Amino acid sequence: MNLWKNKKALLLAGVLLACFATPVKAKHGVAIPVLNYHSIGVTPGNTYVLHPDTFTRQMDYLAAHHYTPLTLDEFASVLSHKMPSPAHPVLLTFDDGYANNVEVALPILQKHKFPATLYLSTGLVNTPGYLTWPQIHELSAAGWDIASHTVTHPHLPKLSKKAQREEILAARAKIEQELGKPANTFAYPYGDYNRKTLRILKKAHFSYAFTTHSGWASSDQPPLELHRIVVDSQKPFEEWVQQLTEDTSK
């Protein structure tokens, strides 16, 4: 009888200890879904052109489920543990610099007071279908972060180190000259990079760079090789929700 009482006491102690013990550390110190958009328009069959109705539905979902879109500064602070993460953080990024980012995406985002980040290929500015500098200033004034996506959107590993450096740094310099703000993060065109690219970014003191490796960005990843979720217009809405809510980074 005493033995049974001792077993019950030990079992109860174990339960209480489990209740108050420190939780097991998660796989990732901090992990944040980073959504990668391109054009918001109507071009059936194009993976990178998302219909405005679908984009609206996605932003409405974020608002309804209490997601907090971050600025780049907030993203960096959360990832580096300098500020606590909101319950459902997300970073909204747009690549290349399509005119419909300001004409279509901006009003939808403003409805929810969502910030975003544009990774701009500066050589596309003022060409048909792409942003003008006044439009880029409008995005910046609306709270968007603007950063480098090279000048001409090349496959960087096919270039010499010198050519890569010119593509990356000339775009950053142009953005900083136009907007008067630092542009020290980067997104790889086509997701392509090599060791030369990484050395250039590190030497030039870029803080973060985004790949197209699928999954959430994490403090466990090298800061110049962060993952993103490329939003595919050909995939069902339910798959987008799954990518947003389940970290598939490896």
C-alpha cells in the first residue's frame, strides 16, 4: 500500500513538473514566412502574374487571421531577437518593379495598412509595364521598403565577379540616391547565386539576401541565403494557406 502511495506521489510530481518545465526549444530560433510576389494583373497561365482578385483574397486572409506584415527593419529586429515577434508575422515582398505594384497592389495593401518591400531591378524603371521613379517614390512614401534586385535582372552566376558587383552595387546606389534611404538587403534574380555573389554581398555589408529556396526565413539560415515562399498563381488558394502556416524549410 505504501509502495502504491509512493508511485502515486511520484506520478503526481512528474505531472506537475511537466506543467511548469521550460518548453523544448523549437527547431528554429525565429522563423517568419516571406511571401514573394511579382506582377499583380491578368495574364492567364503565367505563374508569376497573380490575379488581383486572388491577391485581394490573400490579403483579406492575412487580415482576418491577425497576421502582422513587417517592415524590413521590423523583420530584421525580430529575426535577430532584438524585438519580440508578433503572434503571426509575415514579410510581403515584390520582385522586379511592375507598374501594377503601385496601380493595383498598393490600394489593396493600404486597405489593411500593410507595408511591403520591393526588390527593384533599376534598369527596368521607365520601361513599358514597369514602374517610374515618381511611382517608386510614391511606394516609398506609403511605407514600402525599396532594395536592390540588380540593374538588368541577369543570371548572376553566368557573370564575372566584376560584372556581378556592378549589377548589385549600381542598383543599390541608384535606389539610395533616389530615395535617400539605405538599401542594404538583396533578392537574387531567378534565385541564382554562387560563392562570388555571396562574397560581394558580404564585403558590401548587405545584412540579408533572399533566395527562392522554398520555406520560411529563419534565424537558423545564413543571413545571405534566406528562404522565401514564391507565390504561384497556378496553385490553389489552399496550398498558399498551407505554405503560409506550415514551415517547410530544410
